[in-house]
Amino acid sequence: MKKQVSLMLMIILALTVVLSACGNKNENSNNTNTGGNAETASPDTSKAPASKLKIGMATDVGGVNDKSFNQSAWEALKKVTADTGAESKYLESKSDADMEPNLRAFVSEKYDLTWGIGFLFSDAMTKVAKENPDSKFGLIDATPTEALPNVESVAFAENEGSFLVGVVAGLMTKTNKIGFVGGMEIPVIKKFEAGFKAGIEAVNPEAAKSMKINYVGDFSKPDLGKQAAATMYDAGVDIIFHASGASGNGVFNEAKTRKDAGKDVWVIGVDKDQSLEFGDAITLTSMMKGVEAAVYKVSKDLIDGNWQGGQVVTLGLKDNGVGLPDTSTKNVPADVLAKVEEYKQKIISGEIKVPTE
């Protein structure tokens, strides 16, 4: 009898352990699916593992391989992917009409951050961001048309960097004729023109008076850039500064043709160190913008949980947001670079106020 009682107690004890384990398993299962629980907060994607984050970029009409502005932004996102494992993707805007749909495409695919690259995105970004307050956006070279807490904007003091390349052009021209080729006549490009002319005027007033200016009306037409450059070089211009995106590729092509024919002509590049693409033989220097650094920083801030919407950050000479590349020493004499540094310090100190238009 005692043996039967002992056996029964052992069976009851075993069943109790099994039932207890099953109960814990069910409880854990219920805890995993608490997405609808009112006490459970929505996940903060800004603090999610980097490998799970998705960052998208819509280019302007210059395209991702414009050798300039859009390419810099895409290189930043490729670096973000390499460094953190976050997914990155771009969509190209062939025209202004593609900008809003491209932004919406990233929103519909639940991207954690969507970039609009360029001034022309201002209206489209405002509309899409306003309609999607839970999505995060980054905007380069523009601000929304109204303050929005889910958009972080980065602008640059292009006029300050352009002043410095104006100093280079004013001191190095041999014909006293200098040209400027712009993409579209919009505020951000007018800043390039205004700063460039002011820099020339500071060191060579006569050349500033006769400066040739041509807006080709597009950022994606190298043939128009080539035509504009040909007209200027024919008129005796020996240095052209372009701020025209992919249209500027045509300026470089025309300069190469002239250089190969023995003509002493130069191009000043924009946004990136364009000597790396077009060579030192025709690239005098470049007015670099820190697009790559800015896109990388804001994207990384998102990954690190430090993203701050609603901000507008403007980067100038004091922030190393604009300036000349180190490769300038190949074609620009030391005494000219010394003058550039002198003017740079005057701008940083506030002694010189560079015009924006």
C-alpha cells in the first residue's frame, strides 16, 4: 500500500512540473505578442539595430552619377551601409515631376529616413512630410516651405566658398576674362555666382566688371554646358567656374578639347574635388561642399538615436562645410593659396560679409 501511495505521489509531482512548464510557455508566448497592448510603446526606429534600418535617397534631375552633388550624397549613404549595415537605396528623378512620387515610394516602403537632394525638393518635401508626420526626412540645400518637426535640413554657405575660388580666378586669369556657368537661376546657385564675383572683385576689380555669366537652365544637360563654355572660351575667357551639376560635365569636356589643342584654359569644379574625375590638366581647383559629410552625419545620428527633426543647419567656412580641396596645390601657386587663407580668416572673423545675391 505504501508503495502504491509513493508511486501516486511521484506521478502527481511529475504532472505538476509538466503543467507548470506549459503554463510558463503560454505566458511567454502571450508577452511576445503585446503589440496591441495599450501599455506597450511603439518601437523607436531611431534606436533600432542599424542592420534593420532603411535609408532612401531621391536625387534631383542631375542623377546619381552627376560627378557632383547627388553623387556625393549617395557615396555618403554607401559609407553608412558599409559602416553600420543599414540598408540604403536611391531613386533618380528624371524631372521635377518625379520628386514627389520618389519620396512617397520610400514612405510607402516604410523607410526610416528619406533624403531629398537639392533645392528643387522644397515643395515636394513639404507636401509629403506634412502628410506623413510619422516618417523622417532629410533635405539638402533647401528647407520646407513651412516648419516641420519631421524634416532635418542642411544648407551650405556656398557664397563663402565661392568667394575663395573667386580669389583664385581673379589672381590667376591671364586674359582678365572669367566666366560663370550656372544650372538654373535659383537662389542657391545665385549664391555661388554672388560669392564668386565678390571674390574676383576683391583681388581684380577689372575682371569682375567683365565677368561672363550663363545659366543653361538645367542640371542634367552636358551639351548645354559644353555650348556655354565654348561661347565663353571663344570670347577670351580662360577660367570658368561652374555650378551646374551634370551640365558642368560639358564644361569640362569643352575645356579638355581646348587644352588638347594647346589652349590655356581652366575649369573650377563644384561640390566635389572634380580633379579626381576630370584630371589636374583642366581642373584649376574646386569649390567643395560637405554634402557627403552632412548626409553621413544626419543618417548616423538616426542610427545612434540622436536624430533631431525640425532643425536647419547651415555649414560655412568656420564649420569646414565649404572650401578648397588639398589638391589645389597642384595648380594654384603658394602665394595665391596664402591669399585664399587670408580671405578665409577674414570671412570667418566677420570682417568680410560675403553677399548672397
